[in-house]
Amino acid sequence: MIAALVACFLASVPAASKDIQVGNDSGGRILDRLVQIEIANRTNTQFRITGDFCHSSCTMLLGADDVCISRKTVFGFHGPYRLNRTEMTASEFERKSASLSSYYPTPVKNWFMSKARYAGPSELFLVSGEYLIRLGVQECL
């Protein structure tokens, strides 16, 4: 399904690469974010996360092929949850946490799995871009 969405979109995208400024992004649907990342990766587009905040699914952009962030941006992470907010089994939580973290670079993935996945969507685990840069995410210059 993602491949079909990407192929459809790529047919209308010009060949020149562009930067995408990201900021003040409170998240959204994971599928939409996956498509956005795949298109950016295929078109050599860089995500420049420089706004005040990047929360929820916006943090998945950290796993794109070419991304940089501002020290001042606040990133808000949370673990997986069901849309109807019913409790997950322990094995479901483990499986969905691992799936979600697979979109992050390894140091962010390890940090997410040890800390941030335990935050619920209404209680984001907030960290600064400066912290993520210390974990190895590229800083926008």
C-alpha cells in the first residue's frame, strides 16, 4: 500500500531535490508519515526540523535518510497506544514499541525503548534537540 502511494506521488514530483522545513508539528497518522519519509528518501530531500516543537509521529522523521535538527526544537515522544485507548497486552506493547522504534536511528531507538515508550500520548516525554544531537542526530547549520 505504501509503495503504491509513493509511486503515485513520485510520478508528479520534479527531479530536483528540495529541503523540507519542519516545525510546530504535533504529529498525525503514522502511515502518512511513512509515505512522507519514503518520498523524501527517494528524492534526496532533506528534512530540516527547526521549529519550536516536533511531537508524536513527527519524531519519526529522525529516521529519514537526510535529516537535521535545531538544538532549540523540543521533541515529544510517546509509546504506542490503541486509538480507543484500551490497554494493550504486554506482548502487544513490546511488539508495537519495537516497530515504532525501528524508524529511529539506533541511539534514539535505544533511548526510546528504555524511556520514552512508557509515556502516553497525552503525557509526552519531552527532550531538546540539543539532547538528540548529543545522541548523534545531525544538527542543522
